[in-house]
Amino acid sequence: MESLKTQDVLIRLGEDIRTARKKRRIPTAEFAERIGVREGTLARLEKGDPGVRIGTLAMALLALGELDRLEELLDPGDDGTGLLLDRSRLPKRIDRKRPKKPPSSDIPLSDDDGMVF
């Protein structure tokens, strides 16, 4: 079961793939061969069929020279909602704790060159 919004987005994505393929003057048979599917599967992709594998979409984007768009789709550094949630989870206050004294031992904490362990 899909939402109407999801259906609309998939249909538009399929149309965009078809348009990009046509702008590059790639016939359907050749494009299907490049992405490793039959022409029927390509037709389903270009119609926005939700049953087409995501791997097929990735191969189509690769063949069109647009795979980087899929790679950047949900970049965590650009996820506004995720960043807001992270920010809301920050502590309100950070208490300064006194450093603990290291346990006394006979093992030196630095070597002759002053390197600390």
C-alpha cells in the first residue's frame, strides 16, 4: 500500500529517467542492455512502478551519469530533522569533573624521551 504522494514521486522519477535517456539519445533496447534488464523492466521503471528493484534504479542512474544523486540522497550531514533531533538531545549542562589522580605504580608514565603512555 502506497500513499498518493509516493505514487506521484515515483511516476515523476520514472518520467525524469525517460526524459534523461531521450536527451542522451539512447534507445530503450540499448539502455535496457546497459543497465542489465529487459525492455519491459525498463518500461516499468520509466512508468514509476514501485516493484522495480532499487538496484535497477541505481544502474539507470549510473548509465545516465547521475549516480551521485542517489549517493547523496540522505546525507546525514544534510539531514535537517536528524540534526535537530541530535541538538535536542544535547545535555543542558556539562559539569566540570575534577581529574582523578592516577593510581600510584612503579611503572613510569613516560619514557626517557618524554613520550607519555
